[in-house]
Amino acid sequence: MAQAAREMGMPEGFDAPRVDPANARTYDFRTGSELSREALSQLRLHCDRLATALGRIVTAYLDSASRFEVTAAGGQTLEDFLADLDMGSVLGLVQVAPALPQVVWQIGRELVGPIVGRMLGGPPETVDRPATPLEAALLKRFTQEMLDIWATTWERLARRQPVVAEMLTDAAQLQGKVREGETVRVAMAAEIAGVSGEMNICLPVSVVQHLVAEGDDGPSRSQVDDRRLRTAGERIVVPVSVRVHEMKMPMSEVMKLGPGDVIPLGKPVGEPMTVAVRGRRKFLAETGVMDGRLAARVIGPIGERKT
């Protein structure tokens, strides 16, 4: 040690600091980061799998065409990540494990309206204000759905059962909730119901190191477990309504209605009913009885009925 110190030009008697191997942290001098390039590459593969799965399942979940694509993945401090956020973003705090710092899942301002609107069965309206508590609750549920989808494609993540702990509508609310430090930012371009925006996943380096196995080449796109993805999709619950007929009446006539009054629908008795999924007309059905209860038997999709 003394010889090495002399060769480096250090004074006699200099003692190099001792490092406990048990507490040493990996540092990749090629990237200037505590996360190796190999680990970052594996994380990118897992995120690409997430984007592929989200495009398929979110399309069914929101009943609107959706597309996701990972555009970048690299190191960034939490402070810089927050400085880059646009006003109106909603932040989900994700707990992966009790001993690990939380992951921040950001939903861009442009996507808030489309997601909330489609979850409520309405159009993808624009939201130019901070999200309301109701909207934040819906976005929390949506973010949890995305996490559950990710877990079906990543076994190491699934074992930790990640949970959305809280949704924040202002980056200032992160004060005291998330520790600053080196993170990995995964940028994802998204298009939902014809509206483009972005999502960002900010993962602390320590979380990535626990989720990615060093020396593992990571999954390939061809290894996506379609059966598990289908199972996740089958758990999605959507509202279904059966409509006999719709009509408009003047308010003056509505106020006069009482028990025993008859409202003529103006629709032939033999005409089929309409089955709506998330408020959208999808199928034609005819009335019937099953197990002593009124039922509807699907005839076929709207637009394909034979005349």
C-alpha cells in the first residue's frame, strides 16, 4: 500500500480509506453511473415488453386505440427529472418493497383528459387544469392496471407485488415523500384515443438493481407470455347495458307522468334491443327468459345483421 501511495505521488504515512466489501456499491466507469450498461439494457428490454403489452390491453380497457413506445432510458437525478416536468402532470408513487425508495410514474398533462374521459365512458376531453380528487382516483386505478400488466411480463417485479401508494397532482407535493438521488428515467411516448402525450417512469437505481439480475441477458420480445397477458385482459371489468329504446320528451310532459301512465316508444315489438359496452352500441339482441328472469340473447354485432 505504501509503495502504491509513493507511485501515485502521495506523501509518506498516507493511509488509503478502507472500504467494507459488504457495503461497496457497483460503479460503472464507462457510464459514470452506479448502474451498469448491462443492467440498463435489461431494464430497457423489460420496458419495451411493457409498451407492447400496454398497447394491446389498454386498447381493450379504454375501448379506444392506444399505442405506447419507449423512446429513451438513461440516468438522471430526481431533481432534474422534476425540473423537466410539465405543469398539469399527475405523479403516481409506486411502492415496490418496504425497504426500497418509491418509483415515480408520471402521466403527462395531455393524457389526463383522454384516460379519465374513456374510463368514464365519455370522449377524450382536454384538461387544462390540475386534476380533481375524482380524476386522481381514476388515474390511480389506471396506473395500478398498468403496473399489474407490467408484472405479468416481469417475474421479478410480480414477486414484489407493486402498489400505487398515492397520486399527486403537483410536483411540489413530492417534498419529503421521495428521496433525491440517482435514478433511471424511462421515457414513453403514448397515444390514447387519438391524443398524443408522454409518460415517464423514474426508478431509483437501487430499485433497478434489485429487479435486474446481473449477468442475465433479459427477456426477448418473442418470450412474451401471451397466456398471462390474456389472463390479465380477461380480468378487466367493463359496464354493459341493454337498451330497449331511447326517446325524447318535453319536460312539461315528463312532469305530468304518474303511476299507470303509458309511454309509447314508437318501436315495433319485434325489433331487437341494443347492447352497449362502456356506453357504445356494440351488439343487437332479442328479449327472452332465462332461469325465470328477463334476459337478452345476442344476435350479432351492429352493422352485420342480415336483412
